[in-house]
Amino acid sequence: MTSKGPWASGSYCVCPECGERVEVLNGDANFSINVHLLSHKTEKISLQERNLQMRMSQASSTQYSNYTCPECKENIEIYNNDLVFSIGVHAEKHKPQDSAIFPDDQRSNASDTSRKSSKKIKENNETCEQSNILDAIFNAMPPGLKSHKGFIIENKIGKAMCTICNIIVEPKLSVSEHLKTKAHEDNTVRFLKDKIPTNLHDMLEFVSFYGSNLCCNLCRCKVELCSLNPFETIVNIIGHNSSKDHLTKKTDCNSQMDGGRILKSLALVNPLINENKHVITYNVQLQFTCIACNKNMGYHVDENELIKGFIAHLSSSGHTKCSLNKAILDSFNALHPGKKDHNFAVSKNGILCTVCNSTIPEANLERLILHSKQPNVNSKGNSDSIISQLYTPSTSVLNSTFLTTSPRSPVNLEEVPIAGSSMPLKTMTNKEINLRALISTLPKSLKNVNCIIENNQGQVTCLICECSIPISKHNLETHLLGSKHKNKEKTTGASNLGDGNLTLPQPVNVDCKKPDKKGGLKELFRLIPSSLQINMGLLKMSPNEVNQVHCSVCNSKVPANSKNLQEHLEGSQHVSSLKLLREKKAIQVSRMVSAADEDILLKNLQTDYVFKGFAKFLEMKDSHYFCKLCKSSITRSVDVKLSRTNLLSHATEQKHKKNLKKIPDELFQKLKLSNSIISSNSTYLQRHDDGYFCTVCGCTIPLSAEETNLEKSLMSHLTGNKHAEKKEKLLTVNSVTDFVDLSLKKSAEDTIIEWFKELPPTLQDDMQYFKRSSIEGYLSCELCMCIINPCYIKEHLIAETHVQKKTESRESYDLITF
């Protein structure tokens, strides 16, 4: 009698695992089921079982690595794991050879071979000792590191070498430290990837090292590593990936939304997130981090709450400052690659120099460059010594108009500002600013340093540009490197000679030709003080009268003698005329510079996409910009990029944004008075942060600070076909004002019931999904998570999306009740 299982029925039986019908062979159901179960085993699983059996057989048999001979104390090499055979081979070496059989020539050859064999034996002994050292090291290692034994070999020199990293590990005791490095672990995973085709690289997606063990990051379980045979390791990984636990966890991981998808979807919805998505990073736990601020932004299941959290961080003043500082630091690193004396990092208060441990609060590219050129100040003594060099008694005080070599004169300390600030030095009595020491700290690459002088009022002026400079190293270096100074230097032809003599620019509308008569003016100016010799270019010998000198500044004639010439040059008339000439010239230069700056900056800002609406609020002053909207000044720089960043930082401030939001309300009131279409539809428009919300169409009209743009956007929507059709339909059913009054008087349930009374009975069951919306006069569908105009409830209930979600919710409810 053939045995039948409980699953057998007639000539067929059912497989208990897959549930398929199995034909009964020879009437034996158990035999047929066992044959069928063999088909469930794939080639991979059968290969794993075969390898497991081989390992078990190897583990059961005793392994002999080496054996020491009790007579000669040498290590015996074990052949094929047969200890008796290996000892017999080694015992033949101890047998004495009969030397009488061999002649003399063969005896010498035998002695040579014996010497060579003895050398080989010594070398083998040394290699055995070295191999014993590696074996002892690996025996003392934990099990995770022992699996890497096949990657460490000995080269010809006898040093340990890693075949994965292709480096020599020296000394041998540091092998365990090398195996723990991240580079070795990454190279091992890369080595395994190279052994399989590229289309199978996804198998190693979750494979990495944890505690020197090859593990699966998804399942958090260990995968056996075989260093002697990499293909065996690959088979183990394939077997693990095909297990049920791994497959279920992989499907669960794929079903969840990762951070990349969430960030992309939010960027499509919100333009602010789209602009700043490059500074947002994410991880597996759905934790979003802002790189600029180094702050975490929490995850929320509700999309609206998540967007609010992102907008609150990205629109904060701290984020704007940090992002601006990060952009400045990135541009500085791009301009100065490689190693630097100063290292900078973005902090809350500005840009921090980690070397000097000092913060630059209002940082810009120019300040970073100047700070990077300064020596490292790590102690208070160094800073005090630098300050003491700047405030020592001066050796030369120059007149406001002329160069002088007279002894030092007292400086008006009340009018001299402190370096880097605008406070007067009233408290610093009996001290004068040493301009020489300040100039000596400037870089040697700067030219025309001799044009920086100090007048009798204590003001530092530039002879080429004829302007005063606030006393600080930063201001002097900025002025000498500026384009205004360089252009003035080129146009006037001023040059800095090697002996220190400076050829100054000559005044405007002055004929500066040399006198025709040889030695006329030169002999006169040798007899007068050297402080007046700068006026030599303003005088010329009169062509008609020999003994007269013509002054082009005063338009007068002076007798050609040293006494009268000195009295004229020191007189009040000549000094005042020369001062007026300099002021006129300074006004002409400032007008030329301001006109050029307007052409470069303001015209570019008016055509720029970012500053197009912001440029109309700007006015350019001498040294700054003025925002008419906020009534505040903005720092202006010679560098166009730096001025652009300063304007951008002001445009993104909360104060400017608040003032900007007030403009559309004022413009909307003007348009209501001037435009009849906007005034008639003003009841349907509600003011929100993003724009004007149309209660008829349920859409938002964007704001604009310009009257023409706001009028265009409002008119394009209010005169459209969509708005007109919905407005007509709304007025035919019921007016919006009546519905608003009704919704205010009655409760939410009463208003919803009244709207659903007009619908067919088949659709009235969906009233349970509707509630009153936060927007006045609208309803919200909790099933579809959307806001609906009450006039279009029927269209929404018939739509495919609502019907599909309704059926899904009912199916889930039936499963729960069942």
C-alpha cells in the first residue's frame, strides 16, 4: 500500500508551500511531494548548501599548518594535510650519504648543492618565522578582523602587504589598525564590485562594514566575508539579499518617501524653497539641515506645516545673513585657493577667523582680503604693540596746500578720527598719529605711497585725488587699490619715482609750459622756501615784460624777485584763489565719478531681473546709497559685486519687506478710484501675504510694488473668461454677500445642509466629508483635502478623484469592521 498524506486527493496532491497541484508518481504522495520540493530550491541556495557542507567537512578534519622536527628543531612543511607522510619526507634529510661512491668532481658539486640547500633551509626558516608572526597577529585579532587574513600577504622582501589597498603595512603589528581604516573597507567593497558585472552592482547597495564586519545596513545583520575566495563572499551576499527578512525590509524602505522626493515636491510648490534647495541636505531619518546656518529643520507629516517650517527658517534674518556670509566666503576661497595663513568659517555674528579667534561682524570680500594679509594676532601683547606703533609722535606735518620740511607742528586732536571709526581723539592728549609708521604697515606692492600726506589740521589727504582719507590701514589700502585713484593716476600722469620724488598733477586750465628764458624761474624758486616750490607750475615768465612773473591763479603780475614772489605766494589772495581752484576741480572730478558710477551701477540695476523693482527706491549719495522706502543708507563700494551684495542684503531684510508690503495696499486704493473694473470686483478680492485671493475663482493674484504691473495682473484675471463665467454662475444661484451673511448667522452644519438640499439624493450621503473652510464663504472636503466653492459641489462630487477616494475609504472601513 502506498502512503498518502493529508494533502493527497486521487492522482493529484497539493504542495503545502506553494499550493500548486502535484501529480502523484507510482501512487506515492510523499515521494512526489519531496521531488516537487526540490524544485523550490534555486541554484543559489543549493550552491550555498554545498559550500556549507565543504566548510563543515574542512572544520571536522584537523588542520596542520606546521610541525617542528624534534631532532633538528626545524619546521616541517605539511603536504596535503598528511603529517605522517611529511615527517617521512623530512626524515630522509637526516640519513648520512656515502661520500666514497662519488668521485672528487662530483663530491665538490655535492658540497655546493649542500651549501645551497642549507641557504634555502635558512631562508625557509626565516620565512616560516615571519609567517608565524603574521599568524600570531591574526590569531590575537577579533573574529571580524580575522576574516581579512587573505588580503595580507608577504612580499619578496618579507614585509606585510595589503593586496586590496596595494600598500606595504609597516610595522607588522599595525596590520590591525590598517584593517580598521575607512579606506581599506571602501576598497574591499569596491574590489567585490569589480568581480561582478555592472548590472549587478545594486546587490551591494546596502553592504558596508560595521565594526570590521561585513554587514547589511538595511537588516543590521552580518554577512560572512571570505578573503581567500571573493566569489564565495558574493554568493553569501546574494543569499542574504534573497532572504525573506531582507526583501520585506527593502519593500518597507521603498514604500516610504525619502528626503529627496519630499524636497523636490516642496520646491515645485514653493518658489522660496526652490531658490534655497541647494543649501538643504537630508538623511534617511527625514532630517533636513541648512548648510548655511548649520541648523536642523524638523519633519512634519502635514505638508502645509512642513512648508511653514521651511519658509520660517529661509525667510529669517539669521538665514539671510548666514547665506550672504557663506557666499562671500565661497567667493573668497575661489579667489584664494590653497593653504592660507587665516582660516575663516561662517558663524552667527559674521565670519569667524579660527586662527586669530576674532569675528568680522559686517563682513565683505574686501575686509576678508585685508584681514588675510595681516599677521596672526593670537595674543593681546601683539595687538597692543601694533596700536602703539600707530600712535607715536609724528615727525612731519604737512600744510593743507604745500609740502613742508618745517619742524613738526601740533595736531588738532579734536578733528582727527580714531582708526576704523568716526570718534574724535579728544581724550588722546599729547599724542599724534605717526603716518610714517602707518604707511610702513601697507603692502610693498602699493605704489605712490608718498602721495599720502598729513596737513596742519591733522587730516590725511591724497595729493593725486585731492581728497581726505580717514586714518586707518584699511582706508588707506582701500583708497590706493581703488579704481578711482588708479584712473586719476593715469589721467593726471602722476608717477612714483625710485628716489621718492612725486610728480604731481598740474591744475586745470593752466598753461604749464616751461619758461623760454633759461634759468629764470628756477633761480627765483631756489631763493624762496622749499614749502612754496609746489607753486612753480602755476607761474610763468611774462613774454612782454622781462622783470615780471605772471600768476595764472590770481591773474596778476609779480615783480621777478624772490622777496615779492614769496610775499605773493604767502598772501591771502593767492591762498584763497588756489583754494577755490582746488574746490572747483574737486567738484568737476566728483561729478565725473558720480556720472560714471551712475552709468555702471544704477543703469545695470534697472535692467537687472533681481533689482528691477528695487532700483527705483535708490538714490546715490557721495559715499553710500539711500533707500527712499526705508529712509536708510547702504554702504557703497568701488567694487560693483560688493555693492550688489550690500544692496541684496538690504532688500532681504525684514524692515524693507514690511515697508514693501505697504505699497500694494496704497496702490490698490488708487486703482479702485481710477479703474471701474477693479472697484466693481473689489468685494471678491481678499488681501493675503502672497497676494490678492479671488473668492470666486479660488486663485491668488501676485503682488507688485509697481502700479502698472499690479494693474496688469489684476485686469488680466478680472477680465478673463474663467472669472466671468464663475461670477455669472455665482450670481444666478445666490449672491456671495447673501451666502456670507447666511454663514455668519447660522452654524456650519446648517449652511452645509442647505447647500446639499439642492443636490440629488445619491450625492447627499457625501455631506459627512464636508466642513466649513477657514476662508470665509468656502467649504473644505476632508476626503480630498481641498477647498471648494459651494456653487461647484456637484461637479466635485462627480469628479473621478473624489469617487476613487470615496471607494478606497469604504473598502478600508469594510476591512476594519470585518
